[in-house]
Amino acid sequence: MKTIVMGILAHVDAGKTTLSEAMLYESGVIRSIGRVDKGNTYLERDNQERERGITIFSKQAVLPVHEDKLILLDTPGHVDFSAEAERTLQVLDLAVLVVSAADGVQGHTMTLWKLLSRYHIPVFLFVNKLDQPGTDADTVYTELQERLSGECVDFRLPHGDAFMESVAMCGEEAMEQYLQTGEVSRESIARLIRERKLFPCFFGAALKMEGVKELLEGIDTYGEPADYHTEFGARVYKITRDPQGNRLTHMKITGGQLPVKTVITGKNRQQEEWQEKVNQIRCYNGEKFELADCVQAGTICTVTGLSQTYIGQGLGVETEQTHPLLEPVMSYRVLPEQENQMNTVIEKLHLLEEEDPLLQVKWNPHTKELTAHVMGPVQIEILERIMKERYDINVTFGKGRILYKETIATEAQPVEGVGHYEPLRHYAEVHLLLQPGEPGSGFVCDTDCSEDELDRNWQRLVLTHLMEKEYRGVLLGAPVTDIHVTLKSGRAHQKHTEGGDFRQATYRAVRQGLMQADCRILEPFMEFRLELPEEYVGRAMTDLSNAGAVFRNEVERAGYSVLKGRAPMETIGDYGQMVISYTRGQGIWSMTFDGYGPCHNPEEVMEECGYDPERDVYNTADSVFCAHGAGFVVPWYEVPEYMHLPGILSQRRMQEDALAKEIGRRKQTTITTTLGTEEVDAIIDRASGANRRRDKQEAGSVQKPVARTVEAKPYEYRPKERKAEYLLVDGYNVIFAWEELKELAEVNLDSARGQLLDLLCNYQAIDGRELIAVFDAYRLQGHPTECLDYHNIHVVYTKEAETADHYIERFTHEYSKKYQITVVTSDGLEQVIIIGQGCLLISSREFHEIVKKASRETMETFERDEKRERRLTVPFPEIPVRDP
């Protein structure tokens, strides 16, 4: 008998819960199949899940299949609850990825595929909803092979030469076995699946029980449990509380066994060791559970009595902790109904934070503001409901904001951060090297300091302080990331140094380095895929270019194009609704979180934030020195003059940096005073003396910095200069894209050209932009470029050997920076070139609709005005006056 832990994952509305119900029914766990729309499914018992018709919380059930046992973990499919699905992956032996035949591979499907690859989980694919009209199994199967993996193999008929040949192509050993025997053994197929070299594909309709039995048989035949340790080990994947308020730790036993009343040792998030006893071991099946005295490796169980465990924690021989790939990208302000409830709200939200590590609750004691960082708005709605139902507390949330981050520019040079903390009877100095890290690496630190200069214990303490807090940037006060910090040197005092001194010196060193560095703002980016009819490609490419997207155009089937790329979340977060609107439901839009990238509008974000790093006293970059028995504060830009250890960068480099940063700082704060010659000389002199202490013989003491007050220059708004606008029309491209002109051109091309020019004249009078119609004349021998004025528009006939495409491309290249240019064409290659020049784009078919709409609206306005004028000019009838 084998026990397999299996998870079901899917994008929203793929039929994942319906498939779970069908598998429970097929295995005999339930007697009737529940329906999501009726709210009577076996696993979805939460009121919010029944009301919304989506899975919010992961649940488990046990399925007996022949002599084996499958432990089913049902996960959420909505993108806002992706973190719940990711946590479940840590304990799976295999996963069933459900794909709707009607929708195909969605953006969230790709996110789940990446997560499964990261955790190296074997995958069985189930194509659902094949009972719906217009669906085709072979079409979806081709899409799976193209977008997911070429090793996706159709398991509808797991025998025959074609099937065996497809399986043999997935591995060298399987190919050798196939060539020798003509088939591949069950063991070899199971090994390929476990090594993620083969992905079985099953097809059916869960609502009608089609393909469900074959899926269960396939999992039982080819699925294999993981290898387990002989010593006790466990992995925590979920924290919840039962109706009585008991804290429940959900875990998978990954080694040995766990008897009840066992004392478990672990470390909390602060790396403090704890020992606690397991009071109960529960094995859940739906909402019900059975108590167990002992559980073996491979079992999913829930224990009580552990109060310091956290999600992703390893116990016993599982020493490594897992960190989620996904992260929150939105911030909402928490607004309690009553102000005196703030402490209670913070306490309860921290309890919910234990259950969902991607819910990050932040309390700012200085601004008295409580914020919640989440994945999206649906998660906020769920939080409101949980706070009311579980704790009887009414809270609301403010408007969502993008979570920005800061980093050092990748092309920036390393900088030295110096922190000195020396009030009376305290002493510590730290020198750090700050340099750009790899994208997505986070905040990384190490040491390259000699133990002769700073003892190993002090070095460890500095590294601990580096990692114990989230550092704030100097542009927005946002968290910093993708930075590599190296401890290069430091100094302690044998008598006066205490642990807290190095904390202060380390914090100040990081901040001082960031003040010098070339910092950048990062914002969340989304990877998108847009499939739509070709006539809407021009509109889509223009929209995406305006949104700052980087994308490519692919043609996957006749009449449809696919745009794939990456764009800031702020600019395309709601674009899916626009796609549905302008494509009349024919466009398919999907997007997934794709990490952080350079902010597209840093100046606007900084102006809106209004953050001043020098006024942030809680994250200061200044250092504290001591003279004559008293400490005094030295501004960050003067620290190199006072520091006790020599700098780690070259003398010339420090001189250039000090001068540039001082000038840059004053420019950024818009100070009205200018640097004179004496002041510049003084700055250079201070930088030159960075490697020596201030002359003690001068006046017999250290001179304190003198503060001065200057008046800041008021901000003056200057409107952006408006560019002249041009509309370029590829004449013959439009003629053969408009049906009425195309029919006329087949009879007489000159007549079609004349009718187009008349229509363009009318449109120019309505639109107002300078309009240029460009026609090919490249076939006319010796023909020069000819430019004519036709009423209120310009007409260009290209010269010999020059097409209209070439003329338009040359025009946009030369004048795109001077004018606001829009081009009308449906030529695919030309569209890409035009977008690259920063111009706007309208397809010929879309322009046809625009012209007709403008003409129609103009005529309606004219008729309405004419009727109004007639009413005003109608004479009043004369009323006869009777004689008295």
C-alpha cells in the first residue's frame, strides 16, 4: 500500500472543485456529487466560498483507490489567493493541473506551471469541460505542448506504437528500452513522470464524470510517493484555528514517525529556540477528523499544542526553510470603525498574518497608520468578512496603492557606507560596501573583513543587524531590495563597546551608503498575453505602447494575433476590461506577476510621495562622534572627514563622489544659494582628508558642524509644451482594407483614390490634425517625390523605387521627436517599426470605423442644430384683436 499526497490546481473557473467532487464520488467517499452553483460541495464549507463560488482555503480529503490511499489537497484557483496554492506545493508528491478546454492555457496557468517547476512537482494534466460546444481536445493538446512543455503526452490510449514512441522520446533510457523491446515499462514511465521528463495528459468533462476514472487509474498506476528520511522530519504548510480557537499546525511528515505527546524542538522567526509538546494529532477528511496516536512518514496531519510554528518551517531533519516566490504588490490602509479599537485590530490581524504569510500588517508608530499588504482587492474583501465573523470587529480599507521598492542602479559603481556611533561611553564604527545585486536577489549581505581588524563575534553581530530589519530607501522611503552589502572593516572599543552600539553604527552605515548611491525606484511588473482578431491589433499595440509595455507580435492562427510582453502593473492592471469592450468579447487577456522592474514614472511618484530622507529622523544617515566628553551629530556627507578608519575606496573616487553628491544634494533640494569657489575648495579639502582624523591640534578640539538656514525655492508649475499633431495615412493599404473602396478599385483605381481623398478631407475638417495621404509611385520610371495640396489635406506620391511604407518610416524617424505622429496602416512589419519610433498607430479597419463614427456624429449634430434653428425662426401666429 502506498500513500500519495496529491494537489489539484487550476486557474479560476476551470472546474477544479467539480473535478474534486467527481474524484471523491468515483472513489466512493461521497454518495452524490455536489455542485458549486448549488453550494453543496464536499470540500467547500465556508460561507464565503459558497457565496462567491470559488475556493479560498485549501482543504484535504482521503481517497481510497484499490489498495492505495490518495490524500487530496484542494487549492484556490483565484489569482489573489495564489499564495495559498503555493504553500500547498511544499508537501505534494504530485499535482493535477486542470485546464479548461474552453479557455485554454491562461496567465494564471503559467504562474502555477512556474511554481510547480520551482518546487519540482510531477504533474498530471486534465483538460476539463470538453462537453462544451466548440471545444476540441486535439487543439488544447497542441496548445499544452507549445506553451507548457513538449513532453506533454496524450494518455487517452496508454498503449500502441504511437503512444510508446511519444513516451520513449522523453528520455534516453526509455528510448533504449523501446528500441530493444518495442514498449516502455510502467516503472520507466513512472520514473519519467517523477523526474518531470513526462507530463501525462487526460481529457474529459468532470461534471459528466467523463475521463475521471481514467485519471484516477493513471495516478494510481504511475504516481509514486517521495523518498522519506528514517529520522523524524516535518514540513509546516498551513496555520489555522478551529472553532474553539485552538491553534492548528498543518504539516506533512517527511521522515520517521510522530507519536502524540512528542516534544518538538524548533526555532521561531527570530531564531530563538523553543520546545513544545504535541497535544493532539488530527487526520482530517473534509470537515471531520480522526485522532491518531502516531503518524508515519508521508502522512498529512494537523497537530495542536505548537504555538511558535510558522508556514514554510522545517522541523526535525528538515532544517531548510522555504520562502514564497509570490509577494504582495498592493497596500491598503486599515480603518477601524472606532479609533479605540486599533490595538485590538492589530492583534487580530497579526493572528491572521500567521495563517497567510503574504498578508503583511505594518504599523507606523510615527504616523499612527496601519496598512495591510496583500495580493489584490478580493483578498481585502475576504479580510473584512473574516474580521467581522471571527472577531466581531468592523474594519474598512482605504484605496489600494502600488507597493514600490528601491534599489541601486545596475550600472552604478559601488559606494562605501560609513556608520559611527560614539556617544559618551559607547563606541562602534562600521564600513560597508554597497553594490547592485542580481534582480530578484533581495537584500544580501556577507563579510570580507579581517579578524585582526574586527573580531569574529563583532562581525557576526554586524551581519545579524544587517538582516534583522527592513531598510528604507532614500527616494520614497520604500523597502530596498536587490542590494549586495559587504562588511569591509570596523572597529570596537575594548571597554566601551556594547551590542547596541553596532546596531546603531550598522543602520547608519547602510543609510549613509544609500544617500551616496545612484538609487532607482522599482515597481511591480506583469507578464501578459493578449489574443485578439487582427483588426484590433493596431488599437492594442497603441494602448500597450502608451502603457510602457515591451511586447512582440505573433500570429498563431488565421485571423488572430497574439501579443506577448511585460508592462508595469499600474498601467495595465485594468486593461482586461478594455479588451473585452473594444473587441466585443473576442479578445482573451491574461497576465501574471513578473517581479519588479524600473519605475516608468519615477519623477511623478517622488513628487506625489514628497519624501525627504534628511528629515526622516527614524532612519538617519548621520553619525555620532564624541569630543570633550560629549557626543555630537555629524551630517552624512561630512562623515568621511571624521571617521576613524581609512576608507575602503580610492582617494580619488571619494573626492569625486563627495563633490558630486554635495552638489547633487543641493540641486535636489532646490536651494537658491550657489556654491562659490571657496565652498568648492572646502568640499574637496574635506574629501581629501577622508582617510585621516581631523587635526586635533587645531584649537585643541573637534569643531562641531555649524547649521545654516537657507530659503527653499518655491515650486513653479510649467505646462508641457504641446506638439503639433500629424496623421499619416497609407493610402493604398486603406483602399484595399475598406470593402467599398476595394470593390471600386477593382473597376477603377483612380476613382477609389479620389473617393478616399474626399473622405479624408471631410475627416480632417472634423479631426483638426494635419493629414498626409501617402501613395506608392515606385513603379513609375523616373518619377520624383511629388507633394500636392488637395483642399485641406496633403498628398504625397513617392519617388521611383520608394514605397509608401519607406516614406512613412523615414518621416516618423526624422520627426517623431518634434511632432505627435499617428500612422494609419495594417502592415504588420511597418506597425512594429512605427511603434519603435514612439508614434501612435491605428489599423486601417479601425480607422474605417473612426471615420464613419465621426461623419455620423457630425451629421447628427448638424441635423440637431438645424431643427433647433427652425424652431427659433418660426413666426408666432397673429392673434386677431376684437373691438370692445
